[in-house]
Amino acid sequence: MEEYLKPQPVKKPFFTPTVIFITILLINGLIWAFLRFVFGIGFVSNLDNQHPWGIWIGIDVAAGVALAAGGFTTSALVHIFHKEDFHLIVRPANMTAMIGYTFVALGVLMDLGRWYFGWHLAYMWNGTSVLFEVGICVLTYVTTLYIENIPLLTERFIGLVNLPGLLGKLNRAIDKFLRILDTVAGKIMFFFIILGVVLSCLHQSSLGTLMMLAGPKIHPLWQTPISPLLFFFSAISVGFPMVIMESLIASKSFGLKPEMDILSKLGRYVGPLLGIYLAFKIGDMAIRGTFVYLTEFSLESVMWIIEVVFGVILPMRMFLWDKVLHSRPLLLTASFLAIFGVLMFRVNVFLIAYTPTYSFKSYLPSIGEISITLGFISLEILIYRLLALNFPVIAQPIRSYLPKTKYTIRGGLIK
């Protein structure tokens, strides 16, 4: 008897003690979000004219965009570089990216003073604005991700549409529509996969371009002409660790066997990617001579050392060690450290390194800002769990008598 894997809904209860705690965080965040939209952004945040952005931009948007990079990096690995061994993790990676980018857009909406004008981006184009390029790329990529996740919908409901009562007359029409949608999506999906990879590369690097415009307001440890390149490499290097961490945590939460063979192979790419990112970071510092700022004891120097040592060098060394790649707890730790490093990089650039020209006080996030951020993260986790329980996202083994021959992976199935 052998196993073959097929994406299918996970048969587990939705609520657990951990899920109940996360739900409480969500409710608290929703209350503060309600107060923000009713009484204004100044009522719940510590933002002012000197500090026009805080953790909603630094964490929810700038870091959130990077941490959702697993979708385009995994899609590129499988569909562009034809590494079919990783086919089974593309679907959860894309779904996670879809959820993550949706909340990036919501984070921007939360930070806008006049949030009700957010829709202007769709038709008030400014081709000379870096911020516009970031916004339109994110908006387009969110749409692309929803298209890439159409198979979740069609596979779940084709042949299973069973509306009750009078609505039952629509069953055949809906099923026919789903079949047409599935056929069309299968024929054009390659275009949206390539489009998603291109859009991601564009806006990931453009975030670095955006911060270059701040000039001397950014501390020299992070203000560099290769900032777009560092933002791009940081996103590339964190994509696979995010996929690994998501897969390991999901398998633990759902009581499934972790896909260690696939994840170990995926982890082998992370060390070299972090090495390239570190080489550019250290090389830029050596060329510009900004290493002198590390001799000063300051918040900036301490945060830079924490970011690079614990978020780049340590996980890079771990991912280059076979013992780590074949150990679930060590692989999870290494992935967490790599994610921590990129998170610290984005937070450092947007919050720690940024100093307004006329600053009379330091920025500290309010309870409302922290609550909304935790609420967003909680809602993302709950949506992921809800989709995984009801749609064919995570590949699970189905035991069957099969001939003992070599197999390949096609369309998400091991055949």
C-alpha cells in the first residue's frame, strides 16, 4: 500500500483554545477599528505631522508585503523554473499571499486620513509617482492572486452545488458556470502567474525607492542608493521561510504529517539567498563607509546589529546545515529568524531610521494602533484556517493500492 497526495479540505473542528484566544484579539481589534473610522485617525493613534506613519505602515504594509512574498517566489520556482517537486506547496503559498496582500491593502486604507477617497487610485493616475507605482502594482497583484486561487473554488463546488428550495433551480446553471470558469482559468493561468511574479518584483523594489526620497531623514545605516535592491532581495529571501513556517505550523495545528521532504529541499535555497542579501548589505556599507556608525552606541546601531546578526547571519548559517534542514523544530526556528530579520529591516527603515526634520517627540504606537495590528494578524490566521477547513488547499495523503513504480507530480497529484 502506498500514498498519494491530493489537496482537500482538512477535517478538523474550527474552534480550539488557541483559536478562541485569537478570536478575542480579533474582536478587540475590530472595536478599535470601528472607533478609528467613526472618530478619526487621531482618536486611536499617536500619528501627527512629524510622524505621518507608524506601525500600520511599518508592519501592516511594508513588512506585510514582504512576508506575503511566498506566493510569487514559490510560483516562480515551480511554474517558471519548473521545479515540480514543490508543486504541492504552491496552493497554500498562493492562498497565504492572497490573504496577506488583501490585508496590506486594508492596512493602507486604515492609515489614510480620508480613507473614503482610497478608490481614487484606480483612475487618478500619476505616472511620475513612486507611491502610485507601489499602489497600482499591489492593487493589480491582489486581483491577480484572486484569479490564481480560482481552482480552490471550482474544485470545491463542481458537481457539488446543491442549493435548497427555490434556489435549487440554479444548481445546474451554477455548476455549468463553474466548469466553464475552471476550463478558462486553466488555459490562461500561465499569464497571471507570470504577471504576478513581475508585479511583485516591481513593487517590492519600489518600496526601497520610496524611502530614498526621504533623503537625510533616513539614518545613513539604511539610506543607500541600492535601497530598491535590498528591499527586493529581502523579499526574495523571506518568501521560502514564510512558506516553510506556514506549512509547519499548519500541519501542527491540523494534526497532519509535515511535508519535511519538500520543506527540507526548499530550505536549501534559503541559505544562498540570504548570503546574496547579506553580501549586498555589507558591501554597500563598506563602499559608503557607514560602518563607522556602528561604533556609536545608539538605538540605530543596536537595531542594525540585531537585524543583521539575528535576522540574516544566524538563519543563513542554520539553513546551510543539514541537521537543521531535517529537523522540524530547528527548521521552524531558522525560518522564524529569517522572517524576524526581514521584519526588523522594514521596521528599522520605516520607523527607527526615519527622523523628521522638525521632531519634538519620539513616536510610540498607541494601544489602538497595536490592537488594530494584532486584530489584522488574528483575522488573517482565522481566514486561513477557515479556507483550509473548507477548500482543497493543503495536500493530504490518500491511501490506495498502487503499483510500485516511479511517480511524478502533476496538477497537485502524485501519480
